[in-house]
Amino acid sequence: MNPTQPANLRLVRPSERYAEEIGAFRQESLAIERQINGSYGLSEYEDPSRWIAWCELCADPATLPQGLVQADQWLLVRDDEIRVLGMINIRHSLGTDNLREFGGHIGYSIRPAERRQGLAKAQLRLGLEKCRDLEINPVLLTCDAINEASRRTILACGGLFDRPTTKIENNLPTPMERYWIPL
């Protein structure tokens, strides 16, 4: 474990055990953001159980909806707590144009009340271990150009700047940056 990483953190799969906390994470996040990065569409699911089922569907190649890539959804928790501190989504491939240019292998977020404590770096490091297990190397990550916290997190975890890019959403440009992390 990295000496600067907070202790007792681990990634767990979404399950009914965490359903209430997933709902609270969603509500807290949507109070300040329009989408929840790294949550595999949680903002669209008022019922955490339906979202958990969606994540299970997308993790299994046998049930993966057409047009999507296999992905594993993880929750960041402390060993002794049920509280969801963050979410990270790991895509097994860059099988769509959107992922190749804008999405990358990993999306992540930290619960708003838990930010600025080093949890994003710890979560990303744990996610990179999952990527290593999946033999994803190098790992592509992207962030909005104005998201200084995400940029610092990616760089602290070994990110190497690739190039800028611009995503068009609702006819509006969003400047972004691409980074590769070799494992």
C-alpha cells in the first residue's frame, strides 16, 4: 500500500448491503452536480436496486447490452463502515469512439462531503490494481480541462499527459485532457 494512502480503504461491488448508502451518495452528488462521474449512470436510477442490477448486467459479457463495453462498477468504502465514499467504473476496453476519445478506461468520483481528503488518489490507485488484474495496460483517463482536482489525482497516480481534446455536449464544447497511466 502507498504510505500516503488512507488506511482501511477497499473497493467492493455494489450490492443490496449498500443500497441505502448508494441512494444517499446519489442524492448528495446530484444536489451539486448534474451527473455523477464513474457511477455508470446512477443519476438515472432513483431506485438503487435497479442500478445495482444494471451494474451486474454490464459486468457480465453474457448479459452485456449491445453497444456497450464490459465494465466493473466499484464502491469505495472503509473496512469498518457501510458508508459509500466514492465510486469508480472500470471499462475493460475502449470499444466505442466515445470511450477512445473522451471516456477512457476509468471514471470516478468521490462523495461531496468526503472530498479533499486524498480519497480520490486512494480510490484511483485501488482501481489501477483492478486494471492490472484485468491486464489493461496502459490505462486511459480523461478529465475536464477545468477540473484541477481530477488532473492532480491523475498526475499523482502516474498519469502522463497525452493531448487536449474537446467533447461536444448539447452543442456546447467541453475542453478535456487525456492521460495515460502505464502499469
